[in-house]
Amino acid sequence: MTPRSRYKRSLNNLLNCRAAKMLMHLIPPGAGTSPRLLYIPWCNTRLPMEEDSQAGRTPIHEYDVVIIGGGLTGLRASLQFSRAGIPCAVISKVHPLRSHSVAAQGGMNAALGNVPGPGGAEDSWERHAYDTVKGSDFLADQNAVVRMCQEAPKTVIELEHMGTVWSRLEDGKIAQRPFGGAGFPRTCYAADRTGHNVLHTLYEQVTGARIPVFEEFYVTSLVTDAGRCTGCTALEIMTGLVHGFAAKAVLMATGGFGRIFSRSTNALINTGDGQALAYRAGAPLEDMEFVQFHPTTLVGTSILISEAARGEGGHLLNNRGERFMARYAPQALDLAPRDVVARAIEQEIAAGRGFPGGYVHLDLRHLGADLINERLPGIRQIAMDFAGVDPVKEPIPIQPGQHYSMGGIAVGIDGQSGLPGLHAAGECACVSVHGANRLGGNSLLETVVFGRLAAEAIARDIPSFARPAAGPVASEVSRTEEKIAEILGRTGGKPLFPLIDELRETMYTKFGIFREERTMQEGLLAIRALADRMARVSLADRERAANIALVRYLGMDHMLTVAESVALGAIGRKESRGSHTRRDYPARDDERFMQHTIAAQKGAAMEISYTPVILGMFNPEERVY
Amino acid sequence: MMQFVVYRFRPGMDHPRYDRFRLDPVSGETVLSALFRIQETLDDSLAFRYSCRGAVCGTCAMLINRVPRLACRTQVAALLEGKAGLPLSHFAPAGMVEPWDPKKEVIVEPLPNLPVIKDLIVNMDRFFAYYREISPVFRPSDPAPVRERPMSPAAVRELDRYTTCILCAACFGACPVNGQDPAYLGPAALAKLWRFRIDPREDRGEERLASGDRPDGWWACRFHTNCRRVCPKDVTPDRAIGKARMELSKRKKEKEP
């Protein structure tokens, strides 16, 4: 770092001081300064290990805990560490406010009982737990479900106390709406921008707590030392510099992997980085074949149209104008769980009752402009911006699309993975509270509840964790440097992007809503062939700084690992349960498959095994809606 | 055939250059997807930010046909058909003078008023420094009750005018005052400050109001209202600023004998 940039960096840290702010403007933007300093996080960053580093000027940071991912889970966990006085940092490949959590629309389930249920009955955490377990097709671990549902009311209240502006009832209490697969109006919401409201609240709190955030740092590998995870390496995207992070514990909070599918509601950044990094470091993955397809995504862009649209009274209609859900879920109709509704739509389309191009209608017109504007304003805006359709006047064209990953890094309630020192929570983890199918409104809940619980467990145990050695971090940085140099050094190879498209198409056509042995085997071969072809890809952009193509290459590398785990899990599970629907095994088989799928490394290969489901309060029964 | 005119810059270059990319039009395409097509088929070194592609995360604000907008929300066809014009007041971003033919071309440049890192990526540090400067942390007056603090639906409706802000900085890039006075907190930070000012669960209204009572706060705005015009979420920072100034003026009058 030059003296000039050191000077400017200290000014950056003093930005609250007005004099410093004025001084900073005397330096012309970008003139003669290293771009690196511009991305030094705004809070004080400790670099105590810098001298120890064997890689010369390689920055090695040390914190007690490193959190990978800056969405709801990561931010909630960071607040817990901050309150406990434990030094932690958040590393995120995007600014935390750009995390996919921000896109969550519908709400967060909690048995607050603010709105009476059918016949005036009062909601309870037990009813919430039952709906969740039934929704999961009895694959969820019931101890985890019970814990989540018990924690739910205080979690919603806690967010309210941090400043979240929840929608309200006339009496001033937090409003709740009905959601799919739930017997009660249990979903707390902030219009249809719940994720946005909660994420901004948590980020405000993180700002107030001055928690260091390494923005636009893309984690490239985990560091292991004697069978323990002791940190990670990360590419600082804007400069191309590889950093090392040493930590007593690492918390993975990177979200889902929806972008391995061609049709997905997920943000473009959801490439399954956390699952792939954990798997490669030795932590097994669980239930990866359970991928949720949301029934209502906008035709063309696959942008989510919230279940809240049906919760507020919207109807699904086929090309004859029929409310076809009566055929598939006579009681729950449009508010059956997502797996049921997504299959129903696909069946209607297959039977020729969809519209040309393969979609059906979601009709909100009868709700009226006032209700739509008050409770579904974001949906209206999305439909107008991206499909040119005003839901007040026309039905919305929708089709199912990938939405959520029930599976993930295998962890217990305390977030502990199969690799000591590595913890995980939120969508990247599999606790498992969602089993074979997640209920709407339970994912936001999971992020905040298990973000906190994982952090509490780490905070409790951290006095017994040793300080990590710098050596393994430094050598992992060197290995990462070599890997990046090798990728950027390739010439005359094939372009990257057609391979990404091919993977996504393969996953959607071979591992989509309906699956069968023959096509899945074809899919698996295609995934493995793509992995081989990656070695012959070269990028035209050789620069280190802000090389977006390089970041996408590394993301594709992660996606291939995740795709293989989905494929092997799906091929191995010879039954239909929740989101996993096999034409060749149409029934649920509790005898053989009331078990979680585990994908773990065995040598260079991925091996599938099974582990029992934790039952408890509720016995498996036939799932009828 | 249409053409994308794209601003290119990386550290080490004395001046930015403009590259012209020819693309076949694709129906329903957004500017963001066109940028991906350029990156994927013509030049993989093109640098831009992206995340949600659904106009909710605020990542991809840039200058499109000389108007700050979200690339993911802007339809290419609407630009070429001349349907996406948006007159702005006193808006002349420094250095952006490359001519283009709006009937056949779309010009894409980085968001003004922030330093460029590479191509369409700007350094947002100053924007977020001002966000932190207004102390955007909820500080209720009373100790936390067991349950929620009650709030009327009407209070929520008023707050929602400002909580919908996605901090994309389109307003910051569109504001002529931000262009001239780098110390100005800017529309987004002031709208955020007002959001806390009117939150009925806080009783620090005076404190919040006072923290913007400075020459580079409430008083720097000259009501060009570009912020409101470019906001992809219909936030109205000018309304918040106007109300704050009215309150402060009223206070000051009352204090005079």
C-alpha cells in the first residue's frame, strides 16, 4: 500500500468526521490510487497475521468467526456474535443488501395468533409444527421443526423490536395472512416485500454494531487443518487479490443453488457456492434431490409471483377458465402446498389445458385494485414491468420454476456440520426443517431462527476452540493463486457460457418436476461430461481486477458439484415424496426411504448413503389436502 | 440490428472509450440481459454488477440513454421506440458526451457522481458512507415490550413510502446537487433519515430532524426532483426533504420573539 493510499484509507475510516470528509474530496476520484483501497471494508479490519504470512504481501485476516454470506442468516448470526463480544466478519460476494433474501415476498410464519383461525380457533406452535411436518411429507426432522416453531413468535417480535415495519391489523398488531399448506392465517408480512424489509432492518443493525463486512469477496475454498475447518480464502473481486481468512469457526450462510436450473426464481448469484465449498472440504450434503418448484413464476423471466397472491384470494385458471385445483386438492384448492400445485399445473399443461407456450393464468382481478395495491403492490409492479400485464385488468401468465433448495450441508439444530469448525444455517444448510417440501413462509423464519441458534452454539463453544495456525491459510492462498493463474493462463480453449446454459437446461429437463431413471441417467452423464469440458475452457479476459467472467467460471465449477449431488440423490431415491416425483416410482415408500440422503466424498468420487429421519410428535400418514 | 454503445474504462486508462456492439433484437429483452449477451458472445471482459434481475435488489443502477435506471427493469424495445424518455432537470453528467442515435442505439454508461472502478461498475463507498452518517439504526424510546409495539396501518402506509427504497443510488446519480457538492448527503440518505423521523415507535423525532439540519443535509436540496423521477420504487425523497424543511422553519419562527 502506498503512503498516499494508506492516508486515504485512514480518511475513509474517519468518514464520520466532517473535516476528513472534506479532505477526501480533495483527492480526485481514482487518480493515482490503487483500486484495492477502495474496497477495504469501512470498519476496522484486523490484520494481525500479516507478518506470519508466507505469501509475502498476501493479506491474511483473523477473526474468531468468519461468516460466509450476508443475507438474513449471515447478518442475524453476526449480530449475535457482536452482542457476545466475539470478533467476527461477514464475507459476501455481493453487497449484503443485494443478497437473494431481499427478494423474499410473502412472509414469515409464526403462531402469534393475531388473526383467529377457522371457527375462531387459536393458533399454536404445535399446529405450526404439524403443518410443517405434513408439508415436508414426513421427511423433516421433528426435533428441529419443533424448535423452529417454538422460536417463531419471538423471532418475529425480535425483528419488530429492531425496527422492521410489518404490515398491521386495524388493532395495531402484526398482520397475518393465510399461506399454502397451513391451517391458520399464520404468515406475518410486510406487504409483499417481507425479505426486503427484514434484510434492510438487519443490515441497519449490522451498520450500528460496526461489524466488518468484506463486500464483493468471492470465497474460493475452505481451509482445513488436521481435520478441522480453520478459515477460507477469498477473491477480492474488484482487485483480483486473493485474501486468507483464519478463524476458530466458519459459519456458512450462502443460500440456495437455484441457478443450476434454467428456469429459476433465484437471483443470478445463487450458484450453490456454500454447498460446493463445504462438500469439497469434507462436510457431507443432505437431501440434495429435494428441489422446490414454485407453482407461480412469471412466464419468460421466471420472476417469483408470491404465494401471497393466492393467500389473498387469487385463483389459478386453465385455458378453459376452470379452477383446476379442485381436481388435485379438493379441500385446500389453490392453497395446497407448492409441490402439489406445481405438479397440478404441469399436468394441466400436459393435458392440453394450458396456453400456447406452456403456462396457465393466475387471476387476481376479483380482488380489486385497492387490495392489490395495499397488499400486493410489488407483484403488480413486477407483472407490469416484466410481462406488460396489469393484474388489476388481466390475469398473470405463470408457470412453475425452480425456487428453493430443501437440501444442503448436513447439520444439526446447532448448525454443526460433519466437518469440525464448519457450521451452516439457512438455505445452504439442511437441518432438516423442510424435509421433502418446504411450506411458504418457513424459509424466512428458518434463516433468522437458525442464524441465531448456530451463532449461539458457536459462541458457547468458542472458548474451547484453538487459535488457528497461519500456515495452512497461507498455503491455501497459494494454491488458490495457482488455480486462478492456471485458469487465466489458458489460451485457445472453448467459451465458458454455452456450458453454463447446457448445465441449466440439463438440470431443468432431466431433474425437473417429473423425473425418471432413464432421463436422469442421461442427465448424470451430461453433468460429468460438462465437468470434463471445463478443463478446456479459456477466458478472453486475462485481467485480475473485476474479472466477472472469472467469477462466473468459479461459480460454474461450484454448480457442477452441486448438480452431481442433486442427480445422485434423485437417482438413488426410488420413490415419490414431496417435491421429488418419479414417474417410475409414483408412491411414497416409507419402508425403504423414510431416510435422509447423504452425499459425501469417497476418494475422488461422490458416495450416497442414508440416515434415519428423526420422528417424534407426529406419525407419518397419507398426505391429502 | 441494433447497437449497444458501452462505456469502457479500467485502471490505467487516461480516458474512457466507447465500444459499439451489434446485437439482433430479442423480444422482451432488458438492458441487463443484453449486457449478458454481450459478455457471453462478444466480449467476456465487459464488467457490470448484477444480482436479482427482478428490480428488487438495487445492484444494477446505471446510466441508460443518459437516465439513471435499473438495467434489469429497462426494456430495450421501449428505449428504441422512444417510449422510455424521462426529462431530468439540470442533468449533465460530467464527461458523458458520446453521441448516439436513439433510434438504433442504446447507450450504457456508469452511474454518475461516483468514481468508476471498471466499465459500468462504480465505487459506492461514498453513497453508503452517507447512509451510515444519518445513523440508520432503529432506536426505540421505551424498553422492549414482550410483544410488538402497536402501530396503525396508516402509520405503516406513510413509512412504506420510504422503507421501499432499495438503495440502488439511481437518485444519487441523477441529482445535480450531488454532482456539484460531493459533501451533500443525497436523496436516499435523507429519505432514510426521514423514515426514522416519522417512525412512531421512536421518540427521537427532534434528534433525527436536527441531524439533517446542516448545509449539506436537508438544506442542500434544490428540488430538481430528479430523485423522484428516476426512483424505480416510487420513493419521494423530495417530499421528505420538503416536510423536514417546513418543520425546521416553523420551529425557528416559533423561537423568534
